[in-house]
Amino acid sequence: MMTKPNFRPIAPLDADDAALERVNESLGVPTMVRPPAKAVLPPSRPVATPSRRQKKLTFRGPEPVIDVLKLDALTQKTTIRNLILIALRDKGYPVLDEDLLPGAGGSD
């Protein structure tokens, strides 16, 4: 069985930071420079002010259908609500583009 070697602790250096910096500069030791911090802006998402009144509808469906809707919403990075509204629009129902914006459903 192999044992770990015993290491001796290194004594603290008797040089200050300025002296170490001078040695580093004379030897051409590269330094890492931290770039200035960029201002972090929150991602801008268009928020809809619904021009049409929204009503709540509760829907119950077969579990496999609901599972596929959830998976499609996840992979398309949208909501089940939007998937259903797009399907209704494709069938000829009067769904406007502004109805699909984040916030148009009241709780997005």
C-alpha cells in the first residue's frame, strides 16, 4: 500500500509585495489583468399590454397529450398557452400576434 509523502510547510516569505512585483517585472512574468466590469442589463423582453380582455379557461386532457405539450413547450422555449393559441390560429381562430407576447396571458 502506498502512503502519502509528508510535506514540510513553507515558511512565510521575507519580501513585501512591492519587492515581489519588481522581481516579476524584471523577469517578465506575465500578469493577469481583470477587465473592467460590464454593466449588467436585464434581458429585455417585450411586455404586452393586452388590447383585448383575457379570460381564464381550465382544460383537462389525456395525460400523454399533456406530457407532449409540456415537452414541446420546453423544447420550443415557450408556454403551453402559446402552443395552444398558435394551433387555434392555424385553424382560423382570431388569435393576434400580441396575444402571444409575454405578459399577454396575465401571469407570464
